[in-house]
Amino acid sequence: MAILGAALTAGAQDSMPVRLIREQTSPVVFLRDEVYASPALKVYQRENTWSRLSASFRHSDQELYLQQEGSGRQTFNVHSETYLKPGPKATVWGQAYYSNEELYKVKFNETADYQLVYPYVMADSVGGDLKSETYAFAGGLAKAVGAYQLGFQAGFKGLQTYRDRDPRPENISSVISLGLSASRKVTERYTLALDLSGLKYGQNNKLDFVSELGYPLVYHEAGLGAYNEFLAGARTKASFQGLGYGVALNFVPVQYKGWFARAGYNHLNIGKRLTDIIDDISVIHENTLNGAVGYMFDADRRHFIAELRAATVKREGIEARFINTGGANGVQKIAEDVRYVHDVATFRFRTVYGRSGGAIDWFAGLEAGYEDNAQQYVMPNRELSYSQMLIGADITARKQLGGIMLSLNAKAQRQENLESTGRWNDVSPQRAIFTMLNSNFAYLTASGMNYGGGLRADFRLTGKVSCFISADAAYHSGIERKDLRVTTAFQF
Amino acid sequence: MFSNSKRHSIHLFFTLSLLFIAPAYTIAQQTRGVLSGRLWDKENGRGADSILVIAQKDSLQFRAYSANGGRFSFGPLPSGTYKVSIAGMLFKAPVKTVHLHKDQQVELTVEKALQTLQEVFITASEARGMTSTSVIDRRAMQHLQPSSFTDLLELLPGGRSKDPSLTSMNRIRLREAGAPETDYDISSLGTAFLVDGAPINTTANLQSSSVYIASDPNQYRNTTNRGVDMRTLSTDDIEKVEIVRGIPSVEYGDLTSGLIKIERKKGYTPFTARMKTDGFSKLFALGKGFNVPGQDMSVNVDLGFLDSKSKPTDNFTNYKRINSSIRAEKRWENSYRRLKWSGSFDYATTVDNQRTDPDNGYAPVDKFRSRFNRYVFNTSLKNEVTRLGALVKSWEVNTQVDYQRDRMDVTKWVQARSATILANALTEGEHDATFITPSYAAELLVDGRPLNAFLKAKMNLGFRTSAITHDVKLGLETNYSKNFGKGQIYDLTYPMNPTGSARPRAFDTIPGMLNQSFFAEDMMTFNVGRHKVATAAGLRGMSLLAMDRQYAIANKIYLDPRINTRWTLPGIRTGQHTLMVTLGAGFGLHTKMPTLDMLYPNPKYTDIVQLNFYHNNPDYRKANVATYVADGINYHLKPAVNRKLEFNGDFELNGNRLSLTYFHEKLTSGFRSASRYRVLDYKIYDNASVDAPNLTAPPATSDFDYRDARQFFSYSVTANGSALIKEGIEFQFVSRRLTGINTRFTVNGAWFKTNYVNSFPLYKGISSNVIIDGKQSQYIGVYDYQDGAYRGQLNTNLTVDSYLPVLGLTVSASLQNIWFRMEQYHYNNGTPVQYMGIDGILHPYTKESLEDPNLVWLKETTSGILFQKRLVPIDLQGNVKVTKEFKKKAAVSMFVNRLFTYTPDYVFNNTINRRSGFSSPYFGMELNLNF
Amino acid sequence: MRQIKLLLCILAVTGTVFTTACKKDGLTIRQSAVGLTLTPPAGLQNVRTSNVVLVFKESNSGVDSTFHMNGNTPPAITLPDGSYEVTLEGDVEYELDDVKYSRKIRGHKQGVAVSGGTVTLDIPLFLYDETAGLVFKEIFFTGTVTPEGKQYNGDKYFIIYNNSEDTLYADGLVIAEAAFLSTTKREYDPNVMPEAFTPGAMVMIPGKGTEHPIYPGKQIVVANNAINHKEYNPNSFDLRKSELELTLLGSINVDNPEVPDLVNMNGFMTMHNRGFKSYIVGRLPEGTTIDKYKEENKYTYSYIQTNGTPRYVDGYKFPNSWIIDAVNLSVPAVFEWILTAPELDMGWTYCGKVDSDDGRYGKSVRRAVLSTNPDGRVILKDTNNSTKDFEAEAKPSLMQ
């Protein structure tokens, strides 16, 4: 509050970087940013350059959740970000951040990066709250060379998750990402970009117990609660190594007016190893296809964007079987099969229209989505599938009041499950795994209403430095999720 | 942001600072003028900010930073003539002379000065002195982002980045290919650490608990007989480190492996603050250097705090370090001499904590806490004679007293695993014993108070004889070490290790050690035509005074002759540039005295149960123990001596430099713990000789019949039994900084081959499985094979570093590669040469012995494959460090070690050795503030 | 209009892709046919097997596949690829020296790889005798925990039981603990397991032959320390009434003068408290002294460690023919192999389901009761298959 007060007096003397704030708070720009995310299109992404140093706090929790991901989290984050055009031909961007998180009630998963490595996580039925620290930096550079924009970006994200009570995982993972991109103007109004991207993933996944007296069964999940008994027990060190690549084609207007389209393909491979076993115990192959088409225009006071997106993801899990020969190389692979498959298809449509420059700036958006999701495991045969639909509307209003620029947004959505199948008849209802599968199923097939809203206040601090404070909150009735975030930032 | 206590300490810090400045300030008020001005950037005509401006008046120096628009001000200064210049890597400006008698403005035009970047190293650089030495300066340390001194060793030839291991002792190993656990502690013990000229003396360190606790929590932290624990040294107050890998001047002694010279920051520095976070530690450091105006005096204050855990999952094993230091330096100067006094007071404390994790399932009684408090007073006086032609060029006296309060507090819940006899007699003989209390909380305190006093006086003479210039060093050094601690203190009835056989000892009963040495060295330089030759030849003598005559080491003088020579060839023109070549060679002996613990070890107790009568009626129980005590002293112990030989070559062309060193070091008298066996007689009482079921009164020991028995028992002594033979080539290539991208390439590395071997025959007892007529340990074998291994490795580190001043970005990437590692055990056929029966007579071990069903157990099975050379192939890792500066006031840095690794699997004896996977990066972030 | 064409082109490509999305796959698992040969013991004539039950237990999935066979022709078997443990039990009729016998037959094989389409498998069969006189009735190897949660060791014990109708003597009985671990399978060279057991600690009951009689249906208790352990751990029990007592490592040994001690033949019988080792009870042949046994049965075995370096260990052999009873112990989560020939014991029993299971303390393995004679004599189950003969994680019989 003291800062806000100081800002009110300071704001009266100097003007704020209003153009920058308008750009940063426009829902049209949020959607548009993704259209221009390619390194070779970064030059078009924003009109205004900025550097930001921010700190944020976030808390979320929910009643229904994926057991492996936990019931919520609390995050403290320090973030620095920059988007600059140091010369007439260059665009430079970068970010670095540190996050300190607490994840609540993570069960049946002692491995980090669940979304990347699932279903092959190390698991036990105990679990608990987890602590997590993330260190990340990334940066890129684009340069105009004749009719071309050549872009390059690289990033590193290091994550450490751990628990200081039994069972104690200590997981260190890293993602190195690289992107190369080139774009060329195909007409005066349009440009075409080709992106190549690659990533290298690694995780060291350890589980420890300090109890002198003993510990629970540790197993290696293989999908829908199935696991290899031979590998269950005392194997508490795993390593994941992955490689991914992608290619994408973007067709976009250079002046925020016209049609745009994107098509991309990504492949990801992640293998999992255990100590003392030469071969990978399981491998994930994931192929993603995605595409989008849309239209945007940005006249003086009118802003519009509409986009239809579609994506399919096919994830195959190959699992090996082992035999113990007793030799120096001990455990050897004798067979492997695709035992787990996860297919997802999603379609999403979103449009936003807004007017600015009047007494009040406003934006109105509509959203609709459909998702079809199926997981299967074979021997024992298990299945979890569902499809769902989402429909929603949102509104944003913005107004300058003296030295403060206020923006306010609100949204409402309906999420509806259309069909669901859950089959794991072979699992005894006495087992913890049965409860886990049912709980996850309930979460995935929940229907309900989502509400959300946020407020952001921008003001000038000193000289070239401006500041904003924002707060967002959301509630999902189907899963009873509550989410709150507060951010303060300095921009210069 | 700051906790209350931190806020207090900052207040205190500023108050203290004011105390220093205030008196000086009043003196300076007499005549003064405000010196201020502005810096202009030649390139864009704008004011240049964040540049350090220096005003120099004789030896007085004042500093200011340019602010927005290039404005700077020194405030009021004493009047006089000043030379105003700028300091900085990226800019240069001509020096301006200002006569200040009233307020004055100066304008300086600065321009980008990329050529000065040539002097910026973020790696260690090879010194241009008389022997192979690595120099690591402040900037290199800053870029490295270290947690302790240990991390700096990455920069040495053969070094490699390692994750900090802050909950165990950090030992130094110079020029070695392996890291064997025990027996080769001479590597670290024989490396001398000097801070501002005075040694960190560990001779009187006795802080060990190894035999007193069953599973010793101090095991990996124990520093006794192992030299300096590098994790205790913070790097934030260090200006420069010289690591003498080669043959140091005879001025430095009581070392075998190498010499570390640490020079701390002196003079003005801006206020600096540093915060580092990584996965398991947090580090904070503050520092500031003040000039006392008009006094030709400076004061530096440093404060550091490190808090780390062994791993993030364990909150109960942690290590804390607090370093604080205040240093003052004052200079007086006239036309014929320069006198410099410096004094410092340091206080450092380190705390190792280990508590029982509540998850252990029982009451958290177990605690371990080991705390070192070190107080150091150092003062020195140096006089340089500036009069031309004087014979005495300078003299210097340096003294230091350091006192440590070391306390190890251990509490442990002891649970008898079954009824157990308690043997705790302090004297030799047969004693009736009791049974231990079933369970109790045992407490142990190890109280150590080492005191070290150091005095060194040195004189430099200079004269010429014909064409030779002589620089002569003469000096004396005295070191006194004594421990005033009370040693291990615990209740003998409630020992921490009820089945061990240790007894407490008060450290202050151990005599002090007085180490006296002298040295003399002549450095001769002369020119032969365009060739330049420099040779330093010297002799150092060292002796332990006031030792008991029984010791072989007593009253002997051990001499270290050392010689180093350098021959600089005339420049050779190659095209546009001149190739400069310097060749060198050196030879020397280096002697390290044993420590207090080695000369006065703990007596060794052996307790033999003779009677074990655990009657159903507790009143009738009886136990008897024979206790033997051996003093454990090896009166033949001698100092360890290392003989070093090395050849150097140094080539420089157009700012690119290549340095090469070949070395051979032979140390055959390293300290190790050696087994000694002795035959002890005891009685075996027969429980059946007393009618147990019908007892009506407690039996006496004498009521039992007994038979006599004897067997071998072992104990250990310190002996000169470790040989450490090191050979290798160290190399470093440093390119000039390429203009345009400001990038420098550095390749350094080393090939090491180290032979770790015992230099004495080995005694081994027969397997405890062998029971002969119901008796154990009836034979020992004597093996004369060499127990040990060759270890070798070749590694190179390629470092590429760039400055991108436009973006305020510093980026470095290093590719650290071990091309191979080699290990080969020395051949032995496992057959003893002799054996000794219980009669104490040595017999040759013959073919017949192999037929004997008992003696055959002394033969160890071996096969050729055990002695095959194991070559571990390539082990590559890539590290990246990035620093982004914000207007020179703040910088955010991030480092990632092992961003990627390449460690292919390899096959040994048809077995695949898996190496890939399971290596995770080590990363962290750092925030630095300067103002 | 060029841009519109490009746009349409991209749309066409993605469109075709998405229409094919989300079809469910029929996942299949590779299987292999197993060609089975059963080899009867050598020297038997006119062998006819019947009522044979074959169990294939796959160790990755934990799934048992059971096959029945009548007559001498093995059934056609197809199994999912994996690593199998095969056990076979049935009846056999055969002739030996023109005499017809009708007996029980067994076969057992661990670590059978089934993969690659077809596999041929030979299972040697063996006859077994269910009537051993002296058997391990109970082994209490886990120790107890104190109220403070610390381990307590001195109260471990063996109970040896006379399962026959005759009075038997314990004098000269050897109790031995395996040198190997049932949780670490290794290729030991030489592999003596088919003919001998490799003991670590060995103890012998003293006596000249008739000093320690065990009457039919009676037992003797061999305690670690035959003392009242309640003095040291309230959660423990009184072992003062034990018949015999071990002599342990000097530091943890106490001697109750009223209980005779066993003779240590090799090492100290400290008993692995997680139950990673197997135990046998046997007898040296008439006239073989301990020294002579050790002289004649010392051997050096080796195995290759995971880094490729061989390791040599000196040990002893204890021939299978001298063994009276054997019990394999392990832990389900980390079991790798059994440490005896299957003729001695084809299965294994346990306390604690995972390694370091804190639920194992104060539990023992106890042989199940087969029947009770009219005279009250209890006959214990002894089929040389500890999995079936023993009650795992039982309450120790001496614990009150």
C-alpha cells in the first residue's frame, strides 16, 4: 500500500509507458503472442520493448486431482525478463527465474516432471508434500538478413524436487532447449516461418528412507497402476534420458491484419533406466501433431482475433521384461512390448474482440473446446477414457485513473463430461492402487463451472521505472479448485 | 527482507565503520576542496556512468563511481596535486593532473578500451615466476561462483568442477590421479596454506572421535592428521591465490606436496554483497574496504555466512560457516625507506550438526555437533629500503597467534544388543567387570584447544658480483603448537561404544611441539648476450626442539636444499611477431614433520574377556577381563620427505601463451597407520567348575578353574610406510582475446601418473573363521608384496569466455574432459613369505605350509585379471556460466555444471560397466550488488 | 491470393491428420511356445508319471500359469515372453531292480527365459522323501525392537523338532547358515549347489551321541543367548529354559552357566536379521572330526563383480547327502534365488515383505502342523517346500 501511495503522487508528475501497458494487458495480444512465438517472428511479436523484474506468489488447491500431481501448490517466484530491439535489425529476448514451490499431497509418484515422463514414475502409496526449486534461463536473438529473419534461441531449466520426510525423493531434472528458425516475407503483408526445435531431457530420480526400521514397497509404475513385480522392491534409483525434436511452419501477417495458420509436428523419446540394469526398463515415444488457423485485425481502436486449434498426441509406452542371470551383468532384457498407449485429440476455438480509446477500453472473448482422451494398458487389460466439452465467455475492461492504469477481467466457463470408461477389474478394491485409479478417474471426468477474475494496476515509480501489482483468482466447481496469484513487478 | 538479527549486524557494521572513518575525517578537514567532474563517452558524446574514477596523490588513493550522466564527485579532499584516472575493463582515458586547492571540476573523455580485456582472465593463469604456479585472481573467482576454497581447484591443470561437498572434510590433492581413502593423507597434510604470509597450522589438531563411537558421525569430517579443511575457507575476502605446484622457495617449509598462498583484499573497495543459492546451500557475503583519508591507511572488513545441508532431503545434517575479518594496513614513507604495518583479526566458526531424523522412529536422542572457533591475530611490519645501493633491501617480521576452541558434543542412545560385558579399566591387568546398563543415553565431549604461535623474520639483501645480480633471502621461522583441550570426556560406565576398547585422554597432557627452521637463498640473475638466466638456490633447515631423546626425530636437523633456474631466450622473430621462449628446471627436497597425534598417539587398549558367568540370579553374575595397554608410539617415526624434479617451458607469441611442466615427485616416507601384532596371554575360566544351579552366594573369580590361552591381537601405529610417487605433465594454453567478439580460448590440463604403494612389509592376521582347537588368531602372515596401485589420467579443460558489453553479458562455457583414467594394481601372488605361530617365531612360508589345513588360509587367492590395467574411457562434461549486469550495480549470474555429459559404457573382463545416466547437473544462481 | 492458397494447403495437411486421430489400438503381447522335456532320475525303469501339475510363475508380472499333465506326454504350452520359475509336482510309478515303486516326483527350475517364438525346456525330475526325523520347527531370526525403537539381537533362536516316532539324539548335529544371499543371485564358480550347500557360520551340538535326546514330538531350543532378555528389552522374552546356547562374537556374548554351549565350527552364528540367508541342519558322517571336515571340504569360489573384477572367497562345502532338513529364507520384494538344491527345499519363507520391513521384528517362521496323532504327538508338515510347509511372519512360539 505504501508503494501504491508513493506511486499516486509520483504518477501525477510523469506519464506512464501507456502503450506498453496496453499491449501487456490486452487479451488479443495474449493470443497473438503465441502466433508470433517463433524466433524468426519475434520481431513482429510486440511493438514495445521492455525489461521486467517481478516477484509473485501463487496458491492453489483442489478437492479432486491427479494423485500423481498433488492437490495443489504454493509458489514463490522471482522472474526477470527482457524483450529488446538493440539495433534496427536485431531483436533480443531473454528470461531468468527462480521458483520455490511446495506441492501438496503428491502420491503414487516420487518422480519429477510427471507430464513429461508419465506413466513411468517411481511410486509408493505413502507420498506427501513435496518441495521444489526451479532455476531457469533462456534467451534468443533474431537478426534481419536481407528478406529473411534468422532466429536462434536456447534455454536451460533445472529443477530439484525433494521431500525431507520419508519417503524422500531427491530428483534433479534438466531441460535444454534449442530453436532455430527462419522466416521470409512471401508478400508485402505475409511472412512464412520454418522452425526447427530440439530438446534434451534428463532426470535423476532417487528415493531414500532414513527410518532404521524399514520402508514401504517401491515400484515402477507402468500405466494405469500396473507395474513390474520383478523391478518392485528396493530399486530406488532411476534415470530418465530424453530427446525431442520438432518442426513447424507458420504463416502470419506482418501488420497484425489478415489470416494466419500454423502446422507443427513434435516427437519426444524418453527412456528410463535403473541402476544395475544395462537396458532401459521402459521407453516413451510421443508424437504430437498440431495445427491452427485464424484471423486477426488491429485497427486504431478495434482489435480482433479468432483462432481454431487442433492437436493430436499419441504416446506409446514400451516396457521391457527381465531375467536375472546372476552373472556380473545380472539382470538382462528378454522381451519388450508396447503395453501402454495414450491418445489425446483436442480442438479449441477462441475469439476476442475489443474496443480501445473510448472512455473505457473493453474486450470480449468466447471460447469452445472438445477433448477426447484414451489410455490403455495390456496384460492386465485396463482402460481409462473420456471425452469432454468446454464453453465459455470472458470480458476485460481497462481504464486510466490519474496515475494508475487499471485493468480488470472476468470469465465463466462450463466444462461437461460427455463420455467416460474406466476398467481395471483385476485390481483388488483393497489395494491402494484401486483407490488411486478411482480418484484420478473422478477428477478426469468431472463436470462443472469455472469462474475467474483478475485486477492489475500499473503506475510509474521513478524515472524510467514503472511498476505494477496484479491479483488473479479462479474457482472450478467440478473439482473445487481454488487458485490465487499476486504479482508485483518493476518494468524499465 | 532482512531478519532482525541481520539488520542488527548491518547496523553494527556501519557503526564500526564510522568509528574508523570519523577521526580521520576531522583531520582531513583542515585544507580541502571538493573534486568532482564528469566523464564523456567519446563514441556517443553522452555521459559515461558506472565507471570507477581514481584520484591519486602520492600513495593516497581516492575512488568514486560515475553516476547518471557521467557525473562523479570525490567530496572534500586534502589539497595537493592529484592524478585523476579511471579504472575499468571496458574503458580507458588519459590521466589528468589536477592541482587542488579549492573546489574543482574535471572533465575526462573515455573510450572503449577493448585491449585491456587482454588482461582479464576468468581461468587460472600461469605465473611467470621461478616454479610452476597457478594464479587465481578476484575476477576468476567471481566468475566461478565458489562456495568455498575447494571450488577454486577446478582451475588448476588436471582440475575439474566438482559439486561442493560441505558436510565432509575437503582435502586438497595436488598433481594426483587418484583419491585413495586412507594411508595417503600426506597429500593434504603436506600442502601448506598461508594466509597473508602466516600458515594455517593443523599440527595440534586432535579433534577425533573415531574409536569412541561405534559408527562415528565424525568419520568424514575428521581433519586430524589430514591438513587443512578447505570448506572452512571462504573466498569472498580473497584478492588473489597462488598455488605453487612446483618447488617453492626455501622461505616456505613444513610441506611436501605444495604451497597455497592466499592474499586477502586490501585497500579501498566498494561495498559488495553477494548471495548465492543452489540446491543445498545458501551463501551471503558482505565486504568493504575503506581508505582512512590523510592517514595513508586502509581498513577492510569482511563478513560471510554459509548454510548448507548434506542433501536437500536431510534437514538434520548440516554445516554452517561464519567468517569475519578486519584488517588494517598503514604505510609510512620517506626518501630512504617505506615502512608498512599491517594487522588483522579474524574470527571464524564452523558448525557441523547431525541430529536424528524424527523418521527414524524413536526418540530423537542422538545428536552430533562439532564446532570449531578460530581466533587469529596477525601482525607484520615490513621495511623497504629505497636508498640506492643499500645492501639490505628490506626486512620483515610477521607474527601470528591463533587459538582454536574445538568442541565435539555427541549424544547417542546406546542399546545393548544382548547382555554385554563392560570393560573399562584404565590400568593394565586382570579386572572384574560388570555388565552394561541395558540402554542409556551416552554422552561424549571432545574438547580441543589448539594454540599455534608463529614468528618469522626475514631479510632481503641485494648486491652484485661481476655480472651477477644477487638477491639474498635470510630468515628464521618458529612454530609452536600445543593443545590445551581436555580431550575426550565421558562417563566410563556409560561409554558410547560399549564393545570398543577406547579410553579417554586429556589433550593438555601432551607436550607442545616447537618447530624451528632457518632458510637462506640466493637468487642470481645474469645475462649472457641476449639470453637471461635466473637461478635461485637455497637451503632450509628444520628441527623439532625439546623432544624426548627416545624419538629418532629428536634434535635432528632436516635439510631441504632446493634450486630453481630460468633461462629466457632472446626473442625469435616469426613474421610480424616475436616468439618468446623461457625454459626452466628445478630440484628440491621438501620435509613435513609429523603431527602431535602421530608422535603422541592415544594408548591402545586390548580387553580380553576371561570369565563370562551370566547366572540366572543377577547377584551371582561374574565377569573378568584382562586389559593390556600398549603406548602405540612409534619412536622411529621420521618426517615425510618429498623429492621434486621439474622442467618447464613457456612460449609466447602475439599474446598467445603456452606453458608446459614435466614433474616427477618421489615420496617414500609418507605417514600411514601400520598394523602391529602381539601375542597376549589370558585365562579362560571354566563356568562348569562352579556348581551354578546350587550357588548360595556370589562366586569369586578365584573359585573358577581356568586354563591359559594366548592369541594374536593387533593394534596400529603411525609409520613412514606410504610411498606416493607422482609423475606428469601439466600444460596451459591461453589465447589472446579475439577482438570483435571479445573471446578467449584457454586449454589447460594434465597427464598424471601416480603410484600409491606401501613401502613396508604387511602383517595380516589369519581369518577369524579359522578356529584351531577352539582358538582363534593363532597365526599371522608376513607379506612383502607391494599393496597399492598405479593410477593415471589425462584431462583437458577447454574454456571459452566472452564479454558482450552492449548487453552487459558475460558468458563462459567449459568443456572438461578426462580422456582416460587408468588403474592397475601391483601384482602379488597372495602368498606370504613368512608366518608366525603363537610361539612368536617366524617361519618361512613354504610349499608344505600350503598343504597345512590351517596355514593355507594365509594364502590369498589372486588371478591375473585382478592386476590387469583397467582403462576407463572418456568422461566429458560441459559447464556454462552466464552473468548479466544491470547498470554495473547489480549482476545476476547462473551456472550449470554438467549441462551435458558424455561417459560411454565400457567393457572390462566381459562385463559392461554402465556409466551413462545417473549424472545430474549442478546448478545455482547468484546475485551481486556493488555500491 | 497466394497467401490464401498457402493457408488452404496447410489446412488440408492438418485436416487429413486429425481425421485419423483417436482410434483405439488393439495391443498385443509377444508369446512363445514352450517345448517341454521331463527327464526322470537316472536308473529308473518304466517310468510313468501321473497327476502332474506344472506351474510357470512369471517373475515380471507375478502371474502363475498352471498346466496339468497325465501320462508322460507334456502338454502344448504357449506363454507370454518373460522370465519363469517352473515347479512341477506329481506321482510317479517306476521299477528298480524289478520292484515296482509308487512315489512322489518333483522338478524345479529357476530363471527360465521364454522369448523368441519357441523355447525348449528340459526339467530334470527328482524323487523326494517326506519323512525326515529332525526338522526345523521354528527359526526366529528377526530379533525384537526395544520400546525406544532400537534393534535387539540376543533373543534369536532355532527350534529343532523330532517329527518321527523314534527318540533321536541331537548330539553332533550341525546347524549352518548359508554364505550366499537369497537376494543376490550370482554365477558362483564353481557352482556346487547341486551337490553341496555352501555354509558361512557353522555350529555343532556337542555330545558323545546320547547326551541330548529328543523324544518323538519334542523339541530343543537353541538360543543365541539363553538368558532372560526382558532384563534388557521389555519387548523380548525369557530364554533361560533353552536347551542349548550359542557362543557369539566376544563383544555380544554372554554365557549362562546352566545352559550348555554349542561348538563354533566356523565364524559366529549371528543370524541375518532380514532373513536373506538359508539354514540347514545336518550331521557329519561317522568318524569325521571337525578338523577333518574342514580340511576335506575347503574350497575357493569366485564371482565377477559388477565392475568386472573377480572376487575370490574361501569357504566350505557341506554335501547335500549329509543334510537332514533345510529352510530357505528370503524377502518377497527382493527375492532372487534359493540357496539349496530343490531336492532339499524347493521353496522359501520369510518375515517382512520388503527389504528392511519394519513389520518383521518379533516375527518368526514356523512349520505348519500336518496332523496330530491319537497319542497327542503333533506331526509337522515337511514336504521339502518351505513356501508350503512354513507359516511366514508367525508369532514366535516362545514369545508370551
